[in-house]
Amino acid sequence: MGKDGTTIGSTKMQSLKDNSNYFRMRLNEMGLHVLGNYDSPIMPVMLYNNTKIAAFSRECFHRGLAIVVVGFPAVAVTKSRARFCISAAHSREDLDRALLEIDEVADLLKLKYAKSTFG
């Protein structure tokens, strides 16, 4: 019970944790290189190749996904990444739809490095 006399805060925290762990697990199962730890709602996914930054961003945008991409000079030249931010407000359907779109983009851009050196 929170100071406000409700369980809203603890319910949202548990939902955030569950959503984050589910999303991270599915990204890993796809074969993407995901940095960070379970329970974290911020998920960096490695793109590695700077030429894939704009393509990944554009393909996700065209599919209705808002993402953040990070490249040089913010990170080393070979460490470009996309960053996904998960919310307690996301439904499982929201996450599944995003994962479906990400899977398609990852196939298109050959980003599944955990399954093949060539993505």
C-alpha cells in the first residue's frame, strides 16, 4: 500500500517490470544483441554499422514505431544502437505489434547478429 492508500504505484511498477522483461526476452529470442539488464525499461539494441542507423530509424518510423537511434560521436563508431523505452502503459498487444514490426526490420537490415555473424 502506498502513501496515498492505494496500490496504483506498486501495480504500475510491476507492470513496467513485466513489460520490460517480456520485451527484452522477445528481442533476445529474435537474435538481436540487447544490452543492459532485465527489469530495465531502457533497451539498447546494437546496430553496429553506422549505415544502418538511418535505415533502421526510417523503417521503424514508417511502421509507426518511435525509437531513438544513437551513433558516432555519442558512441564509438562500431557501437551504433537503437534504444527502446518501455512503459507500464504499454499493453501486451502494443508490445507484440512492435515486436512484429521490429522483427521485420531486423530481417530486412540483417541485424540478427546472435543468429549469424552477418545478421
